[in-house]
Amino acid sequence: MRNHVNAVEMKLVHENLPVSKLIEVALQRGEGTLSSTGALRAMTGKYTGRSPKDKYIVQEPSVMEHIAWGPVNQPMSRAHFERLFQKAQDYMADKELFVFDGYAGADESYRLPIRIVNERAWHNLFVRQLFIRPSARELLSHKPEFTVIALPGLKAEPSLDGTRSETFIAVSFERKLVLIGGTEYAGEMKKSIFTVLNYLLPMKGVFPMHCSANVGEQGDVALFFGLSGTGKTTLSADPGRKLIGDDEHGWSDSGVFNFEGGCYAKCINLSAEKEPQIWNAITYGAVLENVTLDPKSCIPDYNDGSVTENTRAAYPVEHIPNAVIPGKAGHPNVIVFLTADASGVLPPIAKLSKAQAMYHFLSGYTSKLAGTERGVTEPEATFSACFGAPFLPLRPEVYAQMLGERIDRHQARVYLVNTGWSGGPYGVGERMKLAYTRAMVTAALNGTLENAAFRPDPVFGIGVPEVVPGVPSEVLQPRSTWSDPESYDRKAKELAEQFIRNFEKFKEVPESIRQAGPKAR
């Protein structure tokens, strides 16, 4: 087989199998169970989320001065990478393998031809549904520019391989190769290609974004930035608008385009009433990760988080009835930053100035929800620059500058939306009602929110509307939802101080942006 896996015997390699065959093989090999919806359910073992501390970028001359080295972009020596690559080749020599050839990027001007090599049939089904599937004609001339080799059964030896644990996600930009081992969690493959695009596209003048996107009947485009669990997939799957994509996009001089050909939705507590489009998308061809099935009926129990809160569903974007195919649209009119604030002090919606937008984009605040990463069992405050720090090889300021330029150029309105807690912190208050959040987002998208009177939050300085149709006025002012206002004041001051401490790491940011943040007093 071509490109990086020449040593593998051809008879053991299955290239570009159709969905039906991959499901059949996965079932024959005992890799999964067919649910009552027709979706294939697979379990990922002890790793039910990403392993960010096990991700590495190879130290190569062409990338050394560009990469923001540190805890996110950990260096790996070329010698250690070559050792892992040799181990991967030896490991694959007698394995049955599955190959997917496709693309990342719906815009043909910027799309990246990719190849994914798997030892699990269900993993190959996952990437086939998540990335962009080529036509039969495109497949004839497909030449991969980046390859991902994912081998869950191959474990690293830390003392010899230069890793922290048995798990590794190692990216070589010069070899144009990603090696993944020691984990069954399928999301590592998706996010490794996102990391690659986050390095390559800024050099082509394209702003890569960790966001969902949709478009209205008038061609008005909206972006929803946010970390996992904040509502990107849920809020972008709007029956009244067309879905461009649910997680990763580029913003070029032509407009917005989806990086992927599928959606990867969290499905803990999923319901047909609240999220009908996602519910109905989980049919034949979809993949369920770590979702509990009834032992007799095989009906999924989306309320069961006993394995992990990070239960997932992967399905082609075509499973959403009003999806935009291919995933391209114009320039955004509205940008929404989503946060799930477990402290319960941020307003449910607020308007941001450009400087405030830059500040909150660089801050990337949310409360990391249970299960998204290994070891996270309850919400904890986190600041993830650009709402996607684990996937950004370059300095955050590079991406923030690209955002600021586009806000100016296209006069985009920016809002901060808190999908987290109201009436108190996690454990005391309640999660913001989805119906209220949808009403606020709708008002932001259709422009009615612009008619509201805004007053600045006394701590965070962001503009809080006094009225939003369909939302009780007291909900809009978080302090009024707490039974003890003084407790709210203490919690708000505490969160403001966290913002300020976090922002100290951005040394070269203009003072106007620094001053756009919250005030501890």
C-alpha cells in the first residue's frame, strides 16, 4: 500500500470499504453492537476522552520557530518518532488494516487530501463518516498529503520512546504523518487532523476555527465557538437554519467552509424533544461511542453516564436534513462565544465590543465538563485560548489577530452566551434551560437583540440586555437569580481574578484589549 505503509502485505489491507461492509466486518470481529436505531455502538475501554498530555509535535527544522512549544505542544525528538514509526510498521506487518482516503476542507482551494490507516473496522467507519468522502472520480486521482496511522493495540514504552505513558499522538509535519497508539478513543484521529490544519492554513491566509456554523434563509452566517460540552453542536443544529458544520471551520477571503463531512455530537442526556435533529441523525451508518444499550432491546440509554459523561455520536452531515452540501457559505454576520460557566456568575447572554471579543477569545473560558478528558469527573474552570488551545500549534495571538481583522472587515456582531449554571454554582444552581438559550441566540441572529437596551455588567463590563423575547428578565441578570446576592458577589470576584491571572501570560497584547477584561473590584 502506498504512502508510509509500504511494508504491509496488500492482501491484509482493505481500502475504502463502503459503510455497509465496515459495519459487517466490525460486527464479525466483535468490535461493536448494532443498536436499535441502526447505529453501531463501540466501547473505547479505559480511554473515554482525549489524552492531551500524551500529544507531541516532532522537533523538525522547518517548524521549530513557528510552534508554540510548551505543555500543549510538547516536543518529541526525531529519533523517538522514528522509533515509534518503526514499531508501527513492525506491528502492522501481520495485521488486517482498513484505509480511508478523503479530504479535510470543503473548499477545494484549501482542502487537504488525507489518508487514515486503522486496525479497527469501526475506527475506519468513524473517519469515513467524519471526514469528507470523495466521489468515485476524485478517488482515482487522490494523493494523500497527510496520513494518520491509528493503532490502539500498539503501546509505547515511555523509557524508550520518550513518551509520558503508553499512549501517544505524535505529529510530524515534515513526514506529513500522525502516529496514534495506546488509545481506542476515536476523537484523537479527528483532532489530530484539526491540529494539522491549524498549522497549515494560517500560512495560506485562512483562519482555522474551533466552532460550529450555520446559515439562515437570507444567507446570514453564524459561528458558534466553544469547547466540548458548551453547546456548539446542539445550537448549530437549528431547524430554522441550514447546518454548515458542527465543530471545525476555516474562514477564507471567500467565506466560511467546513473542515469535515460529519458531526461528532455529545449525546449524554440527548432527547428527541430538545435536540430532534441530532436524535434523528443517529441511524444506520452512525457510530455511538460508550453509550449504554439495553441488553435485550439494544435501545440506547442516553441518560446513562456510568461509563462516561463523554458519550458520543458520529454521523455524516447528510443525516441532518437541512445541511449545506458542500459545507461552504459566506462571511459571518454574528459570532457567538459559548461558555458553560459552572460558577453561575456570567450572564446568559452579553454583547461584546471588538476589544472584549478579542479578550474573551484569547481567554477561552469555560468550565471543562466531565468526561471530555481523562481524569475530569466534575466541572472545573479552564481557560483554553481561542476556545481550542489543545489543537493550536501556533501562538494564540496569531489566531486572535485573524479574528480581529475579520470582525472589522465584515462588521460581525459578537456575543458571549453562557450555557452553564444559573441561580448558583454547580451543585446549587441549575443548568440554563435550553429553551432560554435558543431564544437568546435566535434574538442575536435575527437582529432583534440589537433593539434592546444594554447595561454593562459591574464586574465583567460586557453589555447585558434588559429584555430578550421569551426569556424572563430576572434570568438575564445572574445576580438576581441567586438567593444570596453577597455569595454571588464573592463568586464573581473570584472568577474575575481567575480571568486576570490567566491573561497575564499574553505579554504582547495591546493595552486596549487587556483593559477590556473584568475588574476584580
